[in-house]
Amino acid sequence: MAQWTSAVGAAQLARLITSQQQPLPAVTGARKPPAYRSLADGIRLLVLEGRVPVAARLPAERELAVALTLSRTTVAAAYEALRSEGFLESRRGAGSWTSVPAGNPLPARGLEPLPPEALGSMIDLGCAALPAPEPWLTKAVQGALEELPPYAHTHGDYPAGLPALRRMLADRYTERGIPTMPEQIMVTTGAMGAIDAICSLFAGRGERIAVESPSYANILQLMRAAGVRLVPVAMADGLGGWDMATWRQVLRDAAPRLAYVVADFHNPTGALATEDQRREMVEAARSAGTVLVVDETMAELRLDPGLEMPRAVCSFDPSGSTVVTVGSASKAFWAGMRIGWVRAAPDVIRSLVAARAYADLGTPVLEQLAVNWLMRTGGWEDAVEIRRTQARENRDALVTAVRRELPDWEFTVPGGGLTLWARAGGLSGSRLAEVGERVGVRVPSGPRFGVDGAFEGYVRLPFTVGGPLADEAAARLAAAARLVGTGAGGSGAEPPRTFVA
């Protein structure tokens, strides 16, 4: 019986490997590794990053050799090296499939939080989330407990969300100039739960979904797992954001069922769509018959004082017939508060609620009461201001440290959000991520935010550390960059250092 559960074709694997081959800076005395070693390292990185799944059958040696224009001997030597390191298993008649050595954690495709036991030795730049803005978390939970007793006498299942929170969210949209009824709101278990429900309703397996390129890694993986066909639309350089001519062409030619965009402090680039771009995006989606899913999870994280925010995308489609908006408490308040919501036309909300009977049934009541308490009492605004201050200070400290330690890295400082998108001076983002963990800093590589191997030369840096910790994080990134640049990023990399704040 075969031990593999999926397969990677020769052409696909060749594209992924080729995307890693970024030009490295010239280093005096550095020796170029043998071709088989480079190939083995490339496949190993793809497995460690989760871009090639564990237990995936690899193409035959001859097929991969043709796709990469290498000799079969080189591919055979690479496969043998991977077998000896525990990253490949083979059996006569069944082929070869990927694996991980005993004791190694299985790779994840998304940006999972760092395990608590690693916090003492590892600086985590993988997850764009900050500690709770106290005392507001504690106050919100206490307020929710006081309001819980009447709900405790009910069944506790509210598939559309607590009526009080639905009204509160609808009123907040109305205050923004977007008339909204409670019937246009569904409360979800975080933004991920919202987008999962939307994809399940609108896009079956094989359907096309247009996505920004780059885009949020966890959403891309959610969509891949759903079996949809991702259609990447390139973002402009820097903070230019959305090329509307390209978007119109893609929506017209590909006719995707859905399009997913982050118009407010885009994750990972930090770009902010202009009002004209938002209007044109809605018009293009309406003309193409595409449902436009707008992720507003970063919308309240304006960091630069005086920055004027454009109108919400859904203000150009007040009925919700084209735009489906997703919001969340996770970025603006706290990632542990798993409350999200959807704003859409009432018939879309009814369909989402009906489908929920076969998913999670509803969102925890206590957390809904806590968010409602915050929004009703004004605590939400105070908590968000704390979050903005934290993120602004961290952003400024991180930018200063990276510019000092890594002067050849290129980035544009965003006016809001939680992430910095950096071109890593010609180095491979995948190799930086791997070596970074060995020297004590965890950073996600660019390809996690792209489709099929794009953005190998980038990394994403979130605004989660500040002060001396930001200095140390940049120093460790610089150490990783030196190891990658000299080709010394193998098993001899120095172990993590414990940092004491």
C-alpha cells in the first residue's frame, strides 16, 4: 500500500524550486554548493514551509530532471540526500514521498502562533497579534458576566449572533454613513470563520476566487483547502496598492465567483486603497457578476495621526448585493477574542445562517456579550486607541532597528495596520525563515503570502515587538541574513539565545 496521500507534478515542483533561486550577494571566498545539494535544500525548504505537503509523492527522477533541465544523476543524488536526512521515503513500486525526520514538528501552511514553551528563547515575528489592551479585556469580561444570567436560561444557540450585538454592529455601520439593519449582520467565530462560511456558500470546489498577490497567508490556505482555484492579481510596488486596469481585466476575463481584498492596511503590504480605487473595484465586480469579499479586520488600526481614512468599500454598495464585508475584534482588540461578523444583503445572511447548522452552530455567548459591552460603553474606542499606540511604537522601533541592522532591505513604512513587507536584499525568504529559527527569530517568508512560489525574496515583519526586543529581533535577522548570504545556513547555524527584556 502506498504511503503517500497526495502528489506533486514535475512541472509544479520545478516552478516552486525555481522561485527560490534568488541571486545572492557576492561573498569573497564563498563556494557554490553542488547542484544536487542545492536541489535537495530547495525541496527540504518547501517541505519545512508546508508548500509541499508531508506524504506528497514526488515526481520520478527522470521527470523532474527534464523539468529542471538537470541530469538524472543530479536528481537521484538529491533524492538520496533527502532520504538520508529523513525528508524522503521510498519504496520500490510505490515511488518516493516527502516526510519529516523523527522529532521534527510537522510544518504548517498558515501562520500558527508560537508554542508557549518557545517564548523564552525565540522572538516571534510570525503572528501579527499583540497582547490584550488591559484593563479593557478584564472589564469587558466582567461586564459580560453581569449580563449573562438571562441568556443562561436559554438554549444558548444563536446562529446569526446575539440580537443585541447584531443591532450594535448594524448601528455602527449606520453611524459610518452606511445604513444597515440587524438583518444584514451575522456574528461569526472570528474573521476566518466568516470567510470560511462565505467561501462555502459561494465557491464550490473548482470555482475561481481572485485574490491580491500577495495576500493574507491563512486565508490563501483556507481557500486552497476548500479546493478553489486562486487567481492572483498583482499589487503595485510599495503602498500603491491596487492596479484597477489589471483588476478589471482579471474580473472580466476570468469571471471569478468571488474576489477577496483587504482594502484597509492590506496584509501583508500595509497599503491603503484610495476612495477612487474602492469605487472602481465595486463597479468592476458588479459588472463581472463577482461577489467582492472585503476584509476590514485592520480598518481601525490607523497609526499615523492626521491620516484621513477613505469611505468603506461597502459604502459604494449599500444594499450589499455585490460587497460582502467581514469585520473582526481580533486585530483591533485582541486575537483571543474570537468574534467576527459579516455584513451583506439580508438574503445572503439568511443563507449563511442556514448553512451554519452544518458547521459550528453559533459563536460563544460570553464573548459576544463582552464585545457588545465594549461597544456600548465606549470601552471599544479606548481599547483601540491603546492598540494603536502599541502598534505605532512597535512599528517605529522595528523600522529603526531594521534600517540600522539590514540597510540593504527595502520597504515602505505603512500608515497603519500591523505588518511591514520587506524585500530581503536579494536573499531567499524561505532560507531566512529556516535559518532565523535557528538563531532565535521566527519570521514568515514571502511565498506564504503568494500563489505557487511567488515572493521568494520577501519576508513579513509584524509590529509585535518594540524597544530592546525590536533591536534584538533585527540583530538576529541580520545574523540569519549573513548565514544565508555566505551559504552557511546549514545545520551549523548557532543555537537560539535567550533574551531577557
